[in-house]
Amino acid sequence: MAEHLLYNARILRISSDDTAEAVAFENDRITFVGTNEQGLARDIPLANRIDLKGTVLIPGFNDNHLHLHSTADILTRPALHGMSRDEIINHLKDHYRDLPPGRLISGMGWDYPDCPNPDKALLDREFPDNPVVLFQFSGHGAWVNSRMLKVIGVSSGTPDPPGGEIVRDSRGRPTGILKDEAVTPLHNLRLKEIRKRRDLRRNLFDTAQDFLIKTGITSIQDNTWHPATARDMAGMKPYEDLKMRINCWAYGSKFRWNLGMRIIPFSGVWVRRGPVKYFLDGTFSTRTAWLKEEYADQPGNFGTPSYKASDIENFLRKSGRKSYQTAHHVIGDGAAGALAAAALKISRDTPGFIHMRTRAEHAQLIDRLDFPLIRQSGIIISAQPHAMWNFRKDRTLLGAERAASAYPYRSILDAGIPLSFGSDVPGEATYAPLYGIHLAVNRESPEAITPMEALRAYTLGSAYAEFMENEKGSIDVGKLADFTLLTEDPTRIDPAKIREIQVLGTYVGGRQVYSAN
């Protein structure tokens, strides 16, 4: 078949600091990268020549960590980010003004700095006839009313679940605030409905996919968890149904789901089997991230470890013995340190473990003494710079000194540890890669990194995190023709304006799946 040629562009190859002007591809693979003169002079039949008129071409963005169906589900609910209690109530009353009694009221994105004292009494008074669930922005906390507590079977006598908390008042009564594993029943209600309805899954998939490709994303690494969802995606037709590549994750603590994921016939470069995920702690916002030192605003609280050291060792030993990758939710330095210690121990007595690229997801705070352990044990950091949007909150929770050293991307790279980037949407409120790069570059901290380093983390770094660095993540001959077309070069523009760069087009396998025009 004839080649297609894109020329007259500034092409950031990412695998090196070199740039090019033209790229050719046949079918879905890159066949040439070079100058305009070289590309136009090649003695090969061309199916199409496209003049990119000086715009910027980069490898397609690869989001290293998100929740695909939940993204669509939550982004279509009322957004509560930055609102006070009264503002939230007024927004919900307006949005749900015609909702019949008994139907669910839901929203996403409230957080403590703006809504410091949420309580079920307020929701009970304003919405007495409807169950209400409002997820805190991370998804690890929820504010519910009494009707919803009844739906999930929570009362004064209900014990806290392992790894979670039912917040109570001075008399032991639930306040309507749930944290971490106590929130799981709320998520499960919706996930159960999604699992039962294939039409709903498909609608959510299409909605989320449309959101993502408009931001230049060509690959995602998804917390898929349930076999039915993964089976749907594995059966979709590339280019027709699928407009991005997907890495599907299993959920380690759900044995049946995990087992079901193993028998799905993943194949090729479109929908692939991903790691098995475990949650080792909670989040900063809910004060359940596992810290080595107590929370600045809650003396005596070090967070909530989800597993013992022996459990973490067992997860890692099994992954090394059976040669599969694991991904571990670690927010606090206590969780990161526990993972590093266990991984180093396993790497010393399990051949091949160091090559499994064990993933530390988020890694928002890392003790300086643990960087050598992380590198020696083969752990890679899968970070989400979108979490850095609120330094005021971090200073309140961690104190000024620890907050300044959080999200330690400069230190990670300087230590020689592989770094990849993503969004964790809807656990974070934003998901556009250029905004994440903007945050990583423009922070007022020694941990800021350069635009090229951030681009590499969002492309080649994320490809490395899923063992696909030989297939994508850079613009090189033989790799997949996955590209993102931009109005400006993030490495040349004023760094403060990176967030203003526009995505003009998204290409997957050489086909344009999104055009701004």
C-alpha cells in the first residue's frame, strides 16, 4: 500500500531532543522521519500528502491511570468543585428541581477547604425524599444523607470496615461522611448497574472516549476491574468503535473479578491486559494516606494502612513468581516506603522480579531515604500531576515543609527512577495532558521539571509503564503512527502559557480520530 506523508511541521520525536519536519506512515506504522526535502523526494508512491503548515506534531499522549466508565458517569453529574455547603445545596436544587421522590441525587467534586463541615442533617433537611450521595473530589470520600445510609445498611451500630471509616459524632451516630473502604458500597451500587447493562457501558465508553481524544490522548491505562467491561472493549472494532488504545487493569482484592480478567482473550496493540492493582492507603484529603509523620492538622493521625507488610510482600512475591505486573495505590510516604521495602526484599530472592516494573501509583509523598530502595527494586513511578492543583490544602494537611517536597518529580528523575504521567480522572477534576504538564512545569518548587521531561513522562514514560516503549511513545520508524497535533511547541513557548496550547488533531494508527475543525 502507498504511504501517507505529513510534512511542514515541527516534530518532537521525544526519544531524543532531535526534531524533524516530516513523517510518513503505511497502514498503522511509521516508515520515515526526517526533513521536508527528504520526505517529498522519496521515490515511494504516496496516497496522501498533508501540509501541516508549521504546526507541532508529538507522539500521542498516554494517560497512565484513569477510570474510564466512571469518568463519563461522573463528568455528566453536577460538578461541585470549589463550592461551599450553601452553594452545593443551591446547585443541586436547581439541577434536580424536577426529580421525583425516591430517585438518586448525586454530585462530584466537593472538598474540605471550601466545604469544611458537611453533615447529613443539611442534606436530610433539603432533600428528605431522595437518597443523596456527593463524592468528595478524590472519590475516596463521600457525603450522604440518612436515606442513602439506610440504602447501604449503615447505622450507629455498623463497625468501620477494614481500611475505611464511618465518621461519627460525639454520640456515635454517623455524620454522613464516609472515607475510603466505607465509600466502596456506594461505588458498588453504580458499578453493579453498569455491569448489568451493556447499553449503559457502551454509552459511558463512547462519552468518555470523546472527552479524551479531544485532549490529544491516544492511549489510556484503565482501572477496568470487571471482566464484562474488559470483554466489551476487547471485542470492539479498531477505528470504528475504538479511537484509542486501552490497557485493562484487574483489581487484586476482588478474586473473582481478577480471575475473570485472566481468561479474556486480549491481543494485539489496541486492547491489552494490564497490571493487577492494590490499594495500600487512602488520600490526603480524607487524612487516610499512610504517612511516616502525623498529619499537621491532626496530631496522632498517621493515616490508614490498608495492608500489613507481610501482605504486600505476598502480592509482590506472587507477581514475581508468575511474571505479571502489579500497580499499587500509594499516596503517603509511609505507603511508598512499605512498598519499597517489600519490593527490595523480594527482588533479592525472586529472579526476574526487578523486571516486572512494579508500579507505585500516585506517589505524592516519598521519603528521601526511600529513593535508592525504589530504584534498586525496579519500582517505577506512575504519577498524576493533576493532583497538584491545591497547594493550600496540602500545606494544611502536611505542613509547609512536607507540602513543598510533595509530588517530587525532579527528585524521581534525578534518582534515575522511571516516571510516567496521567490524570486519575475522575479521582482528579482535570484530565487534559497539557494542563497536567503545565502544573508539573510551573510549580514554585525545586521539584518542578522541564517541559520536555514532562512531555516524555506523558508519552514515552507512560508507554514504558505498560511495557510498550518499543511500540509507541515516540516518533520513530517502526512505531505506531499515534500522533497529537498542537498549535504551539510546549518546549519553546513561555512555560506559563502551556495550558493555553490547543489540540488541533488526534491520530491513532495514522487515522485522524479527532479534528478541532
